[in-house]
Amino acid sequence: MEFLFENPLILLAIIGFISSLFTKGKKEEEKRRKPAQRPVSRPTQPQQPAQASPIERKREELETRAKRAAAQMEQQYAETRQKADEELEALKQKQRYAERRTAAIRERMPAQNTTNTNTQAQAKALAPDKQKLADAIIWSEILGPPRAMNPHRSVKRK
């Protein structure tokens, strides 16, 4: 008996024989389980909706979902459009009110010729003169960063 287990070729042959017996038994058992195949006759009438394939049912379901989603989007668009139109009309009314009010204020104010003299006085006040420019440069040096932060030498050292 030890001779059988020591020789690997004999051991492989025994294992192969045992496995072939089991596979033959399985094949015979499967043949017994399968009924005789009958020829399938196809109906001449087209399939009814109840017998539709899963793909067709899925397609129909997706189409109905798409139609519902489109209807819902159209409804939301109509509601949003209506709100926007209402807001636009309210803004137009505010604009008309502001225009009327501005016109009424202009009518109440007397015509002034002093507007030209006011602008000339403002332009003259803003015109720079030499003293103001000199003062501005001095103050920029005083209020600016310290000299140590921006060093530069006028004489080069060797």
C-alpha cells in the first residue's frame, strides 16, 4: 500500500480514475433530470403588451417618465415666467413713478443760472498752485515709510 502513495504517477492515475467516475455520474444524472425537448411553435399573432419583453417595458416606462418630467418642466417654466413678468411690471411702475417725481421736482425748482458760476468756482478751488504742490510733497515724505525701509546711497563705496 505504501508503494501506491510513494509513486506520484500511480497516485495521479488513481485520482483521475476517481474523478472520471464522479463526472460520469453527474452527466447521467443531468440527462435524467432534463425532460425531452419539444419543438417550440411560435405564435403567428404579434405579442400582446402583457407579454412584452423587459426591454420594451423599460423603454415604455422611461418614455412615460420623460413625458412627466417634460410636463413638470414646462409648468415650472410657465410659473417662473409669470413671476418674472410680474416683477418686471412692478419695476416699470417704480420707474414711471420716479420719472414723474423727478419731473415734478424740476418744475418746482426755479431755473438757476448760478450753476455755471458754481462749477467755475469748484474748478478754481481744485486747480493746483505751487505752494500746495510743495506742501503735498513734504507731507508725503513725512507720512511715508521711513528712510531705513528704502535705503539708497548717492555715493558708491568701494
